[in-house]
Amino acid sequence: MSQVTLSVRMDEEVKRLFDSFCAEVGMNASVAVNIFAKTVIRERRIPFAIAADPIEAALDEADAEAARSPRTLTHEEVFSRARARIDGV
């Protein structure tokens, strides 16, 4: 398969931190972006929540987790999992 170049503009500090993280986990930015693109194609969605409100994002993730669960979660379980994500537990 032939290769193409993708140019992305970003803040210099974001790029520096991203490159640093990628190096820590044994890859470069190109590999990380390719992983992201392949995940988007495979899952047909952005593989993380995009939200302005962290509580809403945590609730969305808890809802998605509940949908993947082999059993139906109660609303208390969904809110409990969302609260744990917000609190960083």
C-alpha cells in the first residue's frame, strides 16, 4: 500500500508533549496518529468522548460501558461509575 503525508497544525507545546508521551510508550507521533485513524475506521466513531462538560463526558462513557455490559445496569450503577470517572477513581 502506498504511503501519503498528512500535515497537521498544532500548538508547539502540545506537539512537544505528544512526542514525549509517544516516546515513553515506544512509538512516534506518526505511529500514534495511524493507530488513531485505524481505530476510527474500525469502530466508525471517534474512540473517546468529546464534550465540553466533564460530567456529561463521564455519563456518556458510563452509558457506553453499560451498553457493552452483558447485563443491564441500574441507573445507580451507571451514575456510580460516572462519579468514579469524574473523581478519578
